[in-house]
Amino acid sequence: MLAACAARDEAALRQLFDAESGRMKGIAMRILHRHDLAEEAVQEAFVQIWQNAGRYDRQLGSPRAWMNTIVRFRAIDILRSRPQEDALPPEDLDRMRDGAVEAAWDGLDSDGRLHGCLETIDEWSRRALLLAYVAGLSQAEIAGRFSRPLGTVKSWMRRGLLSLRECLA
């Protein structure tokens, strides 16, 4: 198909795209972590493949390896050309997580079973569980946030989960 692309056979390019674009998008996704950018990398790679198919040398590797190298370098170029996103300061991130936890708590139906069961467990266990399940914090992050030993946080969460299971059963 690459030889046909070198001869400017558009049908061969379409076949090549259909056969390899999914795999190439996977390579780009591992680098870029965004579908839109991965698709852009694949599109740019196929333009480059079309323009350079005549330069492909079988002695240097398989056609797939050659194309995968092209998409990999296109993805890296896209990644390098994007402005770096500034990370949020930790205190802003903590405020956002607290807001998400409060919104989740406030969003629960006050007459619902889950709300009622969460109210029956101690405040520390409830806060730890909400931070873990709503904000996605690990037990170690919660321990650091509350300035408590990790074992204590694990105990809070275990007791809270057992109480919830019992209450919701």
C-alpha cells in the first residue's frame, strides 16, 4: 500500500488509513491524552506518509514501524507546541475539592437513604469517605490533609464503610 501511495494512488491511502489509523491513534493517545489532539496527530501523520511514501526504505524497518514512528513524532511535536498549562496552587485545588464534596453532600436527597446513613457515621469518617469518593483523594492524601496518621484515616474509612453497608442493607 505504501508503494501505491508513492505512486499517488488515493484508494491505497484510504485502505492504509482504514487499516492503521486506529492503532496509530492509540500511540498518539498515550502521548497526548486527548482524543482531539490524537486525531490531529494521526491526520498530520497521514499527510506526511502521503508526501513521503516514496522515501520509505524496507531495509530500515517494516512499513508499520515507519508509520508508527511518524505518528509518534507528530504527537510529540503537538505536545511541545502546546502552551504548558499552569498547575493550580495546592490551596486552590483543596478549595475546589472541598467545594465538590460540599456540592455532593448538598446534592443528596435529604430524605434519601444514603444521606441518612452518612449522617449516622462520625464526622471524620464521613469527611474522609466523601473526600475519597467525591474528590478522588487517596487515604495518604486525606491523612496529610487532616494531619493524622495514615492508620487512623484507614480506620475511619473502614468503620464508615462498614456502617454504611450495614445501614444500607
